[in-house]
Amino acid sequence: MHETNWAGNYRYRAGKLHRPSTVEQLQEVVANAPRVRALGSRHSFTDLADSDELVSLEGLPEEVAVDREAGTVSLSAALRYGELAEVLEREGLALANLASLPHISVAGAVATATHGSGDANGNLATSVAGLELVTSSGELLTASRGDPDFDGLVVGLGALGAVTRLTLDAEPAYQVRQRVFEGLAWDALHEHFDQVTATGDSVSVFTRWGEAVDQVWVKSRVTDDPEQLHDDLFGAAAATVDRHPIIELDPVNCTLQLGVAGPWWDRLPHFRMGFTPSSGAELQSEYQIPRLHAAAAIGAVHALAERVRPLLQVSELRTVAADRLWMSPQYGQDTVAIHFTWHPDPVGVQRVLVELEAALAPFGARPHWGKVFVADATTITPLYERLPDFKRLVDQLDPRGAFRNPWLTNHVLGPP
Ligand SMILES: Cc1cc2nc3c(=O)[nH]c(=O)nc-3n(C[C@H](O)[C@H](O)[C@H](O)COP(=O)(O)OP(=O)(O)OC[C@H]3O[C@@H](n4cnc5c(N)ncnc54)[C@H](O)[C@@H]3O)c2cc1C
């Protein structure tokens, strides 16, 4: 098919890209394909989504249904968050959180436990209340929160089937204000880490591991209480102009800052739908560390600053709440996520990742499934207590290994 992922660093080797327009057609495609994977909006950075054949669900009817009594919205899984937000806006509804960009498909984000930030916010998969997927026999399976194995089905890494519909928790629409603070001293971050991440509902710390932390982005829900205005955040000055996380890039791509209240979907992501997110020419990696090791892990990366900086566009630190989803990097632990937006230099990045992963190993760092990392299945296995259960689920739902691909074998499941 000769097509690439969003970043352009990976060319899919699949010989065929199917685009079914009904669930029945999808069932037939999946049942007849020896090896197949569902493809989302292609924002992952590796061969994670690849197979001999791929199937895009973008041609399935776009149906969004709100259930006000249950407080949920059910949607076609290939929808992007930005598209879903348009419907929710008309219904006066919202999601609890979003990632840095609204461009990604809901199914792809959920399958890889994509997250935003916030001490009290779980990753985006935690808002899944139900799902429907086509398994490798072509059967349509539905499951809801509370069903046996549901916690294993949600962050499925594409290994369990093609997810056709998702039901997400919804809540009344709300407004958010976003403010940026610049030049936080490292000592202040370490001393007041818990207070910094609790300054808003979603807080992102951007740094190039230099003399000081570059920027702190604070997103706060608007309430009836008057806004508590700060001229500074532990010595970091409030920005007086809009910023891009990569300081030299144009903030026109970013959601509005300077405390201007706006709808949840236009403030929680850093980047605006219809504009280039991040830098566009990049690779990304991210490690989720148990929150109790935050200071030590941040210190360990800081000690590698000279190795990291030449390849780095920017790093982002976020917090994500614990959950019970078997393959979630937040399973059983509140986490701090240490993210790297790299220059597109795969060889250099691979080299520095070996050093970073060695430095972060003592803290039980779990890599982001959708980004670039080195750890193989042997390293990953002890990090996921429920991995044996996930393997059982894979065997049960996909006994012929149709959804298995080299990425899964190398990084998660090990050899069959
Ligand atoms: C600019 C940029 C910013 C990002 N920001 C963030 C961020 O803020 N937070 C974060 O956590 N991550 C972030 N990511 C990573 C991104 O969210 C993940 O890589 C996510 O998987 C992308 O979803 P996708 O639909 O593009 O997935 P794809 O790359 O298309 O697929 C990823 C996986 O999902 C599976 N999948 C997709 N659709 C289905 C389906 N219907 N059924 C079953 N499996 C399916 C695929 O098989 C594959 O295994 C970012 C990536 C980019 C490029």
C-alpha cells in the first residue's frame, strides 16, 4: 500500500488496505485474512499497527448516540476526538480529559492507553464503559465495564480484534482556562512537585533539561468561584503572550492561553484541530514511572541531559492517575510520564533510548505503547502483573494469531 504513519518514519509493509463500509464487510475481511490489523489515524511511531493486511474503519457509518440516563456516549471507534467533540458540544456534553492533540482516533488512543495529564485523571482508556469488537473468527463481541475480562479488553494493543464501537463516560460540558508559566527553577520543581502538578486539573511541564524548566502549562476548569490568579508559580513568571511547547514554533497551532476561558475540547489539548500538532518532523518516546519515584527518575534523566539534548525538541512531564486496566502503564499506580519529542534521527534516538531505559529501569518505567522504545518482551513481562491474563485473552479471542504481528511478539507476547 506504500503509505506511511503520521510522522513519516514508518512505511507500512501491508500489501492491502481494506476499507469496509459495513460491519458485515469488516467481519468478512477479518475472518478471511490470515494476518490483519486495524489501522487508526496512524499517529503511532512504530510497526505496532502493521500486518500483511490492514483494515481502516473510517468507512463505517459515523454514528454517535448519547445516553443521558447512563451518562455515556457511544460512537464509531474510528472517529477522532476532535470530531466527537463537535457532536458532544451540540449535546452540551464533555469528556473528562483529552490528550495533547484532538487529531487521533478514539480506538487507536484507547488501544494504546493514550493519556493527557492531571493528578485525578486516568488515561483516556479509563473512560471506556463499553466496547464492541470483531474477533478473528469474524464474530461480533460486546462487553461492558464490570464484565469478566473487560479490564483486559480495553487497552487491547490491537491484539484482540477490530474495535467497531466504544461507549465513553460523558459529563456536562465545562469551560477551561489555560495559563503558562516560564522559567521554573529545578529546585522549585523538586521541592514543590506535588503542589505544581496540583495547580490545575491538568498540568504539563515542558523542559529541554537546561538550566531551568522552560514552561509549565496549567489547565483549570472554570467554576463559580473566582479564579485564583497567580503572577508567578514558585518563582516562574506568568507568560504574557501565547506559547508553543517547542518555544521557537508558532503558537498559532496551539490552544488559547493567557487565562481566556474556552470549551474543554479547545483547551485540554495543547494543539488545535486543523493545525499541525507538535512539530510535525519528529519521533516520540515516553516512560511512565510510579509517582513515588518522580523526583529520582526526573533526576536520572537530568543526569543524561548532555546525551539527550542534541536529539531533543522538547520533553514533557505529566501526571496520570492509577487504573485497573491490565495493559495500562498506569495499572495499579499513580504515574509521572516523562515524554521526549525527538528530532527525526532514528539511529541517534535508538542509541540514547538504550541509555535512558537503563537509567529508568530501577524505577520500573513502563514505555508508552504507541511511541518508540527498546524494551523487549523479557523486560516488559515483570512490569505487567496481569500479562499472563492478557495472553490468555489473546489466545481465547484470536487462537489463529490473525492479529499477532512482529511488534507484539518482540515487545509484549514473546514467541508463540
Ligand atoms: C503529534 C502526536 C502527539 C501525541 N500526543 C500524545 C499524548 O498527548 N498522549 C499520549 O498518550 N499519546 C500521544 N501520542 C501517541 C498517540 O496517541 C498513540 O500513538 C495512539 O495510538 C494514536 O492512535 P491512532 O489511531 O493514530 O493509532 P494507530 O497508529 O493507527 O494504531 C495504534 C494501535 O491502535 C490499534 N487500533 C487502531 N484502531 C483500532 C481499532 N479500531 N480496533 C483495534 N485496534 C485499533 C492499532 O492496531 C495499533 O495497534 C501522540 C502522537 C502524535 C503523533
